[in-house]
Amino acid sequence: MMRVYLAGYIQGDVLDKCTKWRKDLREHYDKQRETQIEWLDPLSSEDFAEISPDGLKGSMPAHTIVHKDYTCVEKCDLIVANMDIFGQDRPLIGTLSELAWGWQMHKAIVMITNEPNYKFHPFLEYFTSWIVKDVKTLIDKDIIKGFYEAWHTAKY
């Protein structure tokens, strides 16, 4: 079993977009019988009705959110971080923190971005194992499956 943490933007105004990419990845890999993936998702336990339009308030206290997400990073094998802010202007402070935790914990990180400020930033370029421009590319290249096979099954 491989654990994949789905890091990325969360904001009430664009919650449908914040969940769509996560659902697309899960649906793609859950169909594949040869990969056994446990998905760790910061949105999986949040009451969606409680997420504020700006994404800064929810049904959990701030300490709970940070501790929950930190534990997910700690437990995962791979972080998939989508850096898209879906047309909003609030920065990805939580996601950037998760990437720093992941790097410190020696986690593999796949970053989804076509934004030059992220793609070519020396810290983010150094932290990440792989950078793809969008979710479709991540799925088409079967990158998560590649990590799974490297860690769980030898295929010759």
C-alpha cells in the first residue's frame, strides 16, 4: 500500500475546482487493480459547508488543521501538490508549508504547476521529484504508478 497526500488550494469560493483535480486522480488510480493507493486528503474530513469563501476558516480550529495536515505529510510516501489557485489571489501558504515539511521528511514530491514563479523557483525546484504542467499530464504519464512500482513491485 502506498499513501499519497493531495496537497493544494482550499477555498470556499472555488471548492468545486479544489476537489475536482483530487477526484480525477483518485478515480484514475482507483480503477487500476495493480496499484494499491491510500489517499490522504485535507478535504476528506472537512465539513464543506463550513469552509469560508476565503478558505481561511472551517469547522476545525487552526491548530487542528495544521496538526492534521502535518500528520498526513508524515504518514505519506508521496505528496502531489497542485499549485493552482483557480483565479483567486490568496497565496498557497499551507501548501508551501506542506512542501517544506515533506522535503524535510525526505518525501517524494510531485508538483503540478505551469506557473514560472513556482516552476523555476530554486527552492521548489529543489524540493520536488517531478514537476508537471497539469493534472492531465500527471495522469497521462502515469507518474504516481511509476513511484508505486518502484517502491512496491519490480517489473521487468
